[in-house]
Amino acid sequence: MRYRLTFPSIGLSGVCRRAGDFAHRAMVAMGHVLAFASLLLMAPLCWGEEPPASPEMLVKRFYTTYFETRPSGLPTEAELKILSPYFTSQLTALFVSARKYQADYRKQHPDDKPPLIEGDLFSSLFEGPTGFEVGPVTRIGQRYRVSVAFSYVDPQDPKSVFRWKDAVIVERQGVGFVIEDFEFLGNWPFKTGDRLSEVLKNLK
């Protein structure tokens, strides 16, 4: 089964909106550390339904939400509130640190374009996919590697479809699953990197 940009909106529950508002106020009032803690505490409330019962379901839900949110570059505060329930605490912490670095860079170099200000960070392709299909799952120790087949339709030439595969690394957390990392398997020059965690850690 394939998934494209014509998904119906699933929206956020009232609980999740309140959780996001709390995290935003924490970010403004007390900085990144408290905001990060609030994201972790509120994340389980933001599913709006039962936690994902399988790695495949988690990845399907994530990319459904991704297509609704469509972040470019590092997720904004509002986008990270929506996406962080799908991530491990470690991956969320990397995003928070990267956002702080980006903000500091803006202040120090106001005339320069800060790093990771644009482009897709959840697939190999800079433009990002327009469709996806969750593929086979391989268990590696205590983790799961979920293959994802992506497609990109050129808006200037709808008959031109570019296809590739990436992978999502998933681990079990409680009764559900969370995303530990993203593997970028596209084989072309000028790719952002091989893993999202490395891209965020090496931000300089």
C-alpha cells in the first residue's frame, strides 16, 4: 500500500495542544533544558490513540505526520512538539541542541545562512519525498530496521518520478516503539549525511 500527500488530516488532540503550549512557554521562560524535559514528559500524551503496536505502524504514523507538518531544515519549535513523540529522548535532545546551535549561529553571523536551515532531514533527498511505502522489517538485536521506499514527483513534470530507499531504526519503549535514528541510503553526491544522528552531532 502506498501513501501520498493526499492524506486526510488527523490533527492533534486537545491534550497534545496543551502539552505543546506548555513546552513553548517553558522554552521562552526558562530555556532549552526545561523545554526538552517538558517534551519528554508530555510526549506519551500526544499520541491521541494507542501507542504503535509494531515498528511498521510507528514509521507509517511518523511519515503521515511528517507529510502534514512538512518541516524544511531543522524543525521549528512548533514542528518539534509534533514530531518528538515519535523519537527517543536521545534523538529529541540532539534536535534541541542543534536548534540552540543554529540560533547562536544566527546571532553571531547575522549576514550568513545558518546550517540546516533548509532541505529535508528525514530522507536522503534534499527536496524530500512526495510519497512513501513502508517495506520489510529486519530485527537487529534489540532494534528494528524498517525499510522505506520513497518517491518524488517533480511538480514541473508530474510524469517524472524519482525513487529510492532509506531506513528507520526503531527501538521498543514501554508498550510501544520509538525512532532512534534515520539511515540515508541514497547513492548520490552532496547528500546531507549517512545518518540523521551524525548530521545533528556534527553540526558546526
